Amino acid sequence: MFNYTPKTISAATRIQTLFRGHITRSLYALNQLPSNKQLNFRTLIVGNDPIINGLEKYKVIDAPIALIATSGLRSVLLACELGNNHYIPKLIIIDNSKQVHTFWDRIKKVFETSINQELFLTNVETFLKELENSEITKPDDDEKFNLYYLSKYPSQDSTVFLHNLFLDYTYDYVKKIITSTTFISQSWVDTDTFRKLKNILKYLNIKNVFAYPSNIVTTPIPCCQSCYNKQTDIILSNIAMMQPRLTIHTNCITTQPRPTEVYLLENTDKNDIFPILFSLGMKDPQEVLKNEIKRKLLLMFAEHNITSTLINEIVHSQDIETSIQNIHSVPGKVQIKLYEIYHTTLKQYSMAHLFKVENEEKSKLINSAGK
């Protein structure tokens, strides 16, 4: 028979406490990146993804949800659209940007100190200006870009975005989401983070999980292709581990200033997802090219005050060849720039054979533009 003295009981209790603490940390303790390991990427507050439609069928009516997301406030809108009034959606931001971390820390404090919508809107413009001046946020050039994409992207005016959120979901509801948001300074490549998040959500009995990595999977990294493939594989595996009802991906085309496509994927099998996310080569190249040239032309038209008549003649031509033929209507210097846009874009897509030069004068223009 053991002789349990107060000393041995105390020692056993300490050992048991330490063991339980170790188990708890291994299951739930999230590791945050120190500031010197975080990256420098300014925050896009509204986010430059297209408007995300088609979420109605995924809305959870009478149960809690969790949304694992990245970057700025677009995730708050998604949480509102996917969640319900009975439970405050649990928003979890995973981002390794120092500026994004600072943004979330500050925006939460602004909401915490604003007792109502009026007070918040009074202070938010000054607050956002301070963030912009401190290079924490990155403004977007709506005026030029939206000449072509006006109906496809939300306004980048942060005050308008927040005001619309309050109109649709009430200030108090949005405030509760933002002030209860968990920010994790970490990369989506970190498998340990996702493993522990899965344990935490299971403990909280949140079964409806959604993921919004935006274009993290599709954005190239400055390294060898094999490293990129490995990183992509890990991120998709981490997302699959969470067993989300829906994952919202967007694409990344290096020739575009913003993502152009949204993918609502219920399937988490990386072998099925990969060809969908990297499907540029599967699309009609003429259509891809035409949209790319339209975007470049409209940006240039804004700079040179080209008339709407010429925009219609050139940009809205039925095919690329007809569009090129209409360039002759444009004044000389702008005409050279237009030829340059067509020539370099076609060459970039290895489709220079579509660019037919009809005479020696136009050929000289193209050559001089390319130098």
C-alpha cells in the first residue's frame, strides 16, 4: 500500500497540471509569427476581388459558422452573407502581413470605442486617412479601373463599404463580428495552425466552416516552380483539413491588376481543384486576350480623353482584327501607343500572328513603339 503524504500528493498534482497544460497547448495554442518574421504588404481594406455572388445557397440559417479568411474587410461581408442573426459568425483572419495585423488591431479598437454608428462614422474617415498616411492601407484607383469593370467590383471607398454593411446588417451586428474576430499572424502554409484551428472549432461545436483564401493559392511566389507547387499543395491540404462547406478562391493573372474570376468550390480534393484554379489555358485565348486588351485600352483612354465614339469603335469590336483596323481613327501619338498595346499584349500571349500590319507606315509605328 502506498503512503500518500501531503508532499507526494502536491508533487503528483503539479505533474498532472503540467501534463494537462502540455496537452492543451499542443491541441489549442496558436503560434503567432513575431513581427520580424511578418511580411510587408499594405492592406486592401475592401479587397480587390470581384463581387462574390451565389452565396445564398450556402447561408446557414440556425447554427453557428466560422469563416477562415485573409486580408481586409471583405471577409466581414462574407461572414454576414453566410451567417445568421441567431449566432455571431466567428471570423478568423490568417495573414502574415505586418500591416494587415496592424489594421485589424486598430479597426477593432475604433469599433470598441464607438457606442453607435453615428459616432463610428464621425471618426472613421480620419482614422482611415491616418492608416493611409502611415502606409498601412493601400488605396485603389477606382476611377480608371472601373471604366471597364464598374459592375464587377465593389467600390474601394471604405466608408461607403462600411455604411452599406451597416444598412444591410446593422451596426451592432457588424461591430460584434469585428470585435470578436481572431487574427492569427501566420501563413496559410503553416499546417500546425490549421490543425489547432480544427481542434478549437470542434471544441466550440462549430460545424459549419467556410474558407476564403482569396487568391493566395493562385498567386505565384518568387522562387522555383517546384517550391511553388509544393506550397500550393500544402495550402490546399490545410484547407481540406478544415472540411469547409465552401471555399472561395479567386485567380491571379500577372497581366491583370486584380483577380478576375471567383471560384465557389465545395470539393476540397486538390487533384480536382488545381485544374480549376489554373484554368487560363483552358479558356478561349481570343476571349482572354480581347478582355485584356480592352482593359489596357480603357485605362489609356482615361488618360488621353478619347471620345466615347472611338471607345465603341475600338474596344467593342467583334474581334481583335477589326479592333486593330479601327485604330487609324485615333490621333498620331495615341495611335502609336495603341499599336504598342496590341503588339506587346499579343506577343505576351504568343499570339503575334493575329496582329496583321497592312502597310509599311504602320509597321514603322509598331517598331518605333517597341523600342
